[in-house]
Amino acid sequence: MDFKDLLTDRYAAKAFQDRTIPEETIQELLEMIRLAPSGLNIQPWRIKVVADRATKAELLALAPDEPQIGGCSHLLVFCAHTDWEAQTQKLGRTMKEKTVPDKIWGIVMGIAAEMATEPEDELYAWIVGNVYMAATYGLLGAEALGLDACPMTHFPPAEFSRVLGLPDAVKPVLLVAVGYAADEPKPKWRYPLSDILL
């Protein structure tokens, strides 16, 4: 599929068929998401994949305005990993294992150490921005695999964390419902290029 076609054909599916995505296809999608870029290559996201009906129903009860949660084949819960110290240590170890040159290692680790001194809300906002990059790979990857998807941000993160048993340092940021659409795309519009250029 041509990349421009992928961008224009993708839409936020509002209803899904009662059809399960094969596990190998889900794994292929997750592999695409794994390749998403991130600042410092720190990859500060975690994804909880929810496929069982009972859990999806429990989550839907917490966010009843998002019926895609219950109707999709798989719900991907994109989360921010907020334990900066643990992530920084892992990044340092991994760069050594991958034989990143010492000069680059020092620069990256220096930036990470400097970021650790930033206000907590600013660092969290930076992490969330990176999570959105991973979710974008998920949306486009789903389209490339012949799947349909819908991003959602209207849900109670703390309650989702409780139901999913997420660690304290892992905070849900957005949801991507994935499946086979049971609706038709509505006409898509975007602001003209002149409106977004400064």
C-alpha cells in the first residue's frame, strides 16, 4: 500500500465486527509499534493488550461513551512508563551492550540526567509525547495490515490501572481499539495546509 493511501484510507472505526484478529497478526502489529522512534531512544511506553471479553466489558463499564472498547478484537492500552531512573539505567546498560561509542553514550546519559532534574509534570508531558508516537505507529500499522482501529482518550486512567493491575509507575495515556470495522468511513476533512503553517 502506498504510504499516502495508507494515510488517507485510515479512519477511526466506531463499530467492529465480532471477529478475532489472528494472534500472529497482532504480534506483527506489536512488532511495528516496537520500531517507533523516541527521544534518546529511551522508549518510555508500555502496552497492555486486552483481548478477553470479560476485561473489555469491565473497562467499557468505566468508559461507556467508548463502545469500541467492548466491540474490538483487541484493545491496546498505551501507557507512560514514569520511572525515569529505572529507564535511564536500562538505557545506559543497553547502549553499552549494543556497543554505542562512549562519546555518544556520555552525551545521551548526560541529557537523561539533566532531564531527571526537570519538574515532574514537564518530564511526564515529554514521556506522554513519546507514547503518542508509538500509538501513531499502531494506528498506521493496523491500516497497513488490513485492520481497522480507533484511538480513544476519554477514559479514567486510574480506574483502568486498577482493573488491569498495572504497576504504579505505568500510567495509561490512550487506547487503540483494533479489529475489523463494521461501519463505513465518513467523509474525512482536515484544515488546509495554509492553516497549519506558520
